[in-house]
Amino acid sequence: MIYQLTQLDLKTLEKLSSNNYTRRIKSHFLAYSTKYEFCRFFAVDDYDKHCGIICMFNSSMIVSGFDGTAFSRDILSEIASFAVINKPLSVEFPVEYSQDLERMCSIEYIGDKRTEFAFSAQGELPELNVQELPRLDDVYAILAQCFPAIKNNHGLWLTDTSHRVRRGLAQSFILDSCSTATVQYIIDRVALIGHVGTLPEERGKHHARKLLYWIGEKLTADGFDVRLFARPHRVSYYEEIGFKKCGLDIVLERKDTDF
């Protein structure tokens, strides 16, 4: 059974398995709690047993299970139906269930593999012109030329990013006014990097590579485990920077949407 939670606390979320999906759910909860329609949380129960939590944030759906529990086939079928009915643009789900969920949602969704990377620091922070607290409008000016979804949603991106930055849940960086990356969540001593972009006229000059290495070294020195996700064909690129492949999962993406 899946039902919406009008009350939720961090203590409950701490019982979820330690993974990227749980950290994403925690980041949304810490940013917005249960007060907003665009950020909803649902319990996943198997009869009288609590199995997991679903977070619906804007157009994304994230699922994670409680530590020591497993989703039965009936629960997976219910989660698949929930996704098809609610039609999020993407569904993130623990890798051990993703293939089964992909088959159950195959009419509406297609699976896209991605690789998880962990940064392996060398203990050498290079001297670079990195802005650690840039104006978010300057960050947006770069990202808008790299990501159509961000370009078409300036207000949404700015409101959400500034909200998370103020609460210490996210941080953006800019290198030499032409390349940017954002730590999308800082949860349980793990920092996830995303939204890496470089101005078109500056691409091919290794700005992003240098920035990612700098962020990896800086945050590792600060005591964080630095991660990012990318498509499998980018493995060699990130390994050259200092990231090591540490996992592979499948993200479900709605077929009728152009990303």
C-alpha cells in the first residue's frame, strides 16, 4: 500500500538504506519538509510492514527502502503503477530492483544506465581562480547555455538552488567565469556533484576538468565523500580527473519527453 505522509521526521528517514536515493530524499525533506505540494512523501507498506519511502519532487520520483527490508513483487508492481499514474519525468530506484521495475513500466518508461563515481583525492589542491560563493545569476548564465531544461525554467531553478544554498544543502562553484559545477546535496558527509557546464566558446580547454578536480580535492580535505553520476561512456573521462567507478544503476525516463 502506498499513501501520502502529511507528517514525517528525519528519525524515520535515518532508517532508510544508506544510498544515493535516501540522500536525495533527505535533501528534499530538509529543504522543504512536507509543507509544499511540489515536494510530497509517500509511505510504502507491505500489509503492516513499512518497506520504504517515495519522494515526488517536481517532476522526479525517488524511491528508497528501509534498511533490512526488501520489496516484494507485489510491492514493485504497486510502485510501477504509482509511477505510471503520476507520470514523473524520471524515476530513481535502488539498482537491485531497477530491471524488474523497468519491465513493469516499459509501456511508459525506458531505462537509461548511469555510472556512479567516487573521487579519489591525491591531497594536492591546485591554485585556481575558483569562486566558492558565486552569484547564482552568473551560474545560471553558464548553465542556460548547456541545459535546455534549466534555460526554460530560470525562476524554478533560481528559487530552488538559492533555497538549498541558504540552508547549507548545496553549493555552486565557478572557475574563470566560464565553467561551473554545483554540489546538489551535502548529506551524511557525502557531496554529490551535478550540473557541470562550460560556456560554448570555452569548451575543449579543460576548464570543467580542472574545476571538478579542484572541487574533489577541496571537499575531500573538508571531510566529504565526493560523488557524481554520468553515462557509462564517460568512465575514462572522469577516471582521468580522479574519479573511480563505484556503481551502476538505471534511471527510468518517460518515453514521451525529450530531455
